[in-house]
Amino acid sequence: MAYTSSGQMEQTTKQPTSEVPKLADVAAAAGVSTATVSRCLNTPDRVTKKTLKIVMDAVDRLGYSPNYSARALAAGRTNTFGAIIPTMENAIFARGIQAFQEELQENGCTLLVASSSYREDLEEEQIRTLTVRGADALLLIGYQRDRRVYEFLEKRKIPAVMTWVSDPEKNLLSVGFNNRKAMKLLADLVLEKGHTSIGCISAETAPNDRARDRVHGIRDAMQAAGLDPAALMVEETQYSIENGDIAFRKLMSGPVRPTAVMCGNDVLAVGALRAASALNMRIPQDVSITGFDDIELASVAPVPLTTVHVPHRRMGQFAAKALMAALNGEEPDSVELPTNICIRDTLGAAPR
């Protein structure tokens, strides 16, 4: 506010002199106190519509943005969450991370995402970087990482939730599913169709506990059916349609041709479908092919893919809730979500 020469009060529209507008600049431009500006930004229901409009017009005119760093320093939290996923090159993790972000956004939180390219050393570097830069909590994929990473998070009191996995024997907060059990259920169905010669296209199992458990799930089913688990023909490769194609051709060029090929995810399975078509193999009359994940690609493949449906969205939502509860001083329980089999057109009876 300012006064005229006659002593009358008038609203000033003085522009701030600082390069970056501050709260006080908005207050001066709107002719209100800094406390009123703060209420308009944080609790707009506590001010009149007229005052709110005046203040927000000033905010827009000046290009003011709240100083979240100062808020974080005062509150001891940044309301920023980190998520480190193995890859952004396909849609395996997209639905879960999208749901995770939506849940955070509804609670006024921000998400930062990084990709580790399935490298433990890079993931460790990203974990340290995100926490040093102020991430309050982290979503991680799987359990497999060096113990010193967990010790680092524990010392810094950074809550972390493991996703896409579930193991009650692990003393770690998790929201996910049992990969081994899910793949065994699908393998049981494959065996019920009369298949005894089974191939598997998997991601590299040494650095990937989810891929390793899925291969174990197939072997569990074979053993339960009286077959030799060692007879499972496994091709390990990186996740891509092209690599699925190459791996399928390798399986079919071996001394024993599998009548069913179970793939570690839908991306590899679509590559296998492409190779089978190029080799003039009928699906499922000549060979059955299955996937895992039930991403959109599975239902729009040239032959709709039989696969394991993973509850991606529920997993993301529950993971966000678990982390926010942990930050609020609660002790959230781990959650194991069910999977189910989507039976489509790529699984049939074993050829006679």
C-alpha cells in the first residue's frame, strides 16, 4: 500500500526489482500481506474469492513460483519420490509406474524416474544420487542388489519398497507378486496340454531375480509332473522383440525341437511369434508360445498371446501408499498381489 499527497491510500503496482520474484514481491504487487499470499497458495479456501483472484493475478503476472527448497528445509521433506526401473525401452514397467505417479500426484508429491539398464552398479549409483538430491523414498524393482545398498538406505533413513517381487522370507518392504509361483501355474497349464518338450526364452538370470524365479517356476512344474527339470531348453537374452526372434530360431535349430516355448515376458514372446511365422510354423498347431506380464502388446499380437496377467496398476498404487505411510511414521506391511493366466490363441495341445 502507498499514500497519495492528499493522504489517501492507494494500491501500488510496483514491479519487483529482484530477478527472481519472491513472496514479498507478490504481496507488494497485490497490495496484501505476505501471510495472505501464503494462505492463497496453501489454503485458498481460507480467503475470499476477491482476494484470491487479486493474489493469483499477481502470481501469474510476476511469474512467481514457490520456493520448494526452502519449504523442504523447514519441513524436513521434499515430497519427492524416486523410482529406478531396469529399462524404459519397452512397456514392461509403464503401467505400474504410471499408477505410482498418479497416486503420488494426488498427495502433492513429485516423481523422479531413472533407468538402470539392468546394471547393479548403475542402479546403486542412481540410488545414492537420488537420495543425496533429496528423494524422500524410493521404489525399486526386485530384491537383487548388494547388501551395502540396503545399509546405505537404512543409515539415511530412506524408506524403499521392492516391487515386481514378493517373498515373505525377505525382511524388506515389498508390493508385488511371486514370480516363481505365477510362472509355475502357467507351466502347469502347458503340461496339461500334453507338452513334454519345453523351451524357455528368458532374460539373463544371473543379474535378474525375477527372470531367475520364472525359469525356476517352469522347472518346478516339470518336476511335479514327473519330468526332468534339467531337460528344459533355455535361451537367455536381453529383452527385445529382435532378441526373442533370434532366441526362438536357436531353440528350433537344436537337436530337440520344443513343442512349447515359454517366454519370460511378452516382448520376447512377440519376437518368438515373429520367428515362428517366418519359419512357416503354425501357432499353436506346430508350436505353442506363452508370455508373461500381459502388456497391451500381448492382446494385439498377430496371434493373441497366452500370458500371465500382472496387476501393474494396483502394484503401483499400493507401493505409493506404502511409502507415504512409512514417511508418516507407520510400519506398512508387505503386500502380495495375485496374478492370473490370460488364455488366448497361442497355447494349444501338443502336436501328435
